[in-house]
Amino acid sequence: MKRFKWGLFSLISLPLLLAACSNDESKQYFVKAENEKIEHIHGAGYWGEEGTPVIATHGGPFEYRDEVWYKTTRNNHDYMGFQTTKDGFYSSGHPEKGSDLKNPLGLVKSTDKGENLDKLAFYGEVDFHYLGASYETGTVYVYNEVQNPKIGTGFFYSKNKGKDWTQLELNGMLASSIKGFDVHPSKDNIIAIYGEEGIFLSENYGKDFSLIPTKGVVTSLTFKNDSIIHSMVEDNKVSLHETNLSNNQGTILAAPSLNNENIPIYLEVNPLTEGEMMMVTTENDVYVSEGQEAKWNKILSNGKME
């Protein structure tokens, strides 16, 4: 915070100084989020050089730093399919009220936390609710629900920011329903799709899948470099599991005390600190872990920011 030496200017100049400070504050992109109530969270991740936790909402992104939530003062778009990457984030969704952007947004990308958006593909045509990307490579995967002139319905991926698309062949994908998916942070050929039967894993860009069965219903999933972490509901209780990618050996991890009334819907590993994770639940609770997922701290309760 700037400090001024009293006596270097007359009291007459004080109103002008205060006005200037006020104007500077109004230009800030992030400000403290006080007395906010988040109704819907549509994505989560870690962004920036510091690996700051961020959630995507109907009213733009909210980031958490120094034990305080911050919100954006403009470009408060309804981000869907939000996915952070090494140099920014991909998303889809709908523009904020009063914006001159087309609705829906199609596939967009930002490298400055949403101050500016690059319109990559399907602008004004498609809203991707299901979107994933490799953190390091930027390869983006989408599940397209509505056919358009460029791609049909189903799973597709693009290695050049939406210019060209390849459809996943999905051999061996026998899920009766699909709950979600995630992409490996550095090996963009690896994708995991989870459904009623368990986790379907592909290591060749979705051409072939093999099943990793689970005892309960998988509700969210994320990758580490050498493993998959997923949440699961079994006997009305939530548990957290890690599966080694090389041998499919599983380990039970510590998890917040949750049940089937409030299940995890987003899991994200901090790409800069693998011992840190974030979990978002259906009741808009947000947790972050410390010490290799051994301890979880709640940083948002029922969507309320005090």
C-alpha cells in the first residue's frame, strides 16, 4: 500500500488525491469478495505463476490468496467447462449481462485471468459444458452435445487451439453413462473418462480404452503425473483413492468428512505443488489439502464468502 508524507501537499489538494486513489481502485481487475454467495461452481483449478486456487462461477472467476477470496470487477462471464493451463485457461459458457460478446462463447482462451479473451472456435455457436485440457501442452478435449457445421456430436480433441479437430474412436468405451473426464497434465495422449462402471483410461488419444473398475460410483477425477485420484461414493460415504498408472495399484487417501448428500464434483491437483489439491462439492464447499492430501482445510462453506 502506498504511504504519503503529510506536509508535502496542501489540504486543498486532498480531495483531488482521494479522487485519484478512488479512480485507481476502480481500475483494479481483482478486488476482495465480501459478503458474496456463490450459487454455482462450474470449474476449478490453479492458475498463475503462484499456483493460486480459482473457481469458475456464473459471475466470473474467484481466486483465493492470502486466506482471502477475490473477484473480478469486469468480464464476469458465466464460464462453463473451465480448465486452467500453464499459460492461462480455456473455457466456454455465456457472456455477462450487457456484454457485446456473442452468446454462447464457444471455445475461448485467456492468458491474463480473463481480462482479455481469445475467441478460438465455435464463437456464438456452441457452449461446451464438458471440456478438459492438458496443463502443459494445451491440447484441449471437448464433449460436443450439439452438432454444428464443423464437428458432430461426441468427443473431440484439438492440438492447435481449436483450428483442427479429431474425433475419439472410443474403442472399449462401454460405459452406460458418462459422468466426466480429465486429461493428463503433461501427456496429452492420456485421458480418463469415468462413469457408472468405473474409470475408462486411454493412452492413445481416446482411440482405445481399458476399464479400471471401482467398487462405488466415481464422482470426480484428476491426474497426477504418475497416478489418477478419484472420489467415490460407496455405502453413502465419500472416499478418496489414488491409482498408480503403471500397475493399477490403489491407495486410500484421507478425505473430508462427506456423504452422498454433499459429494465432490471437482478435483484438481496443483501442478506446481503435487501435495496440494482442491475439492469442490455439490453444496459449494471448497477444500484445499496440505501435506500429500493428509489434511484438508475448508476455504468456502456453502458458497459463502464472509
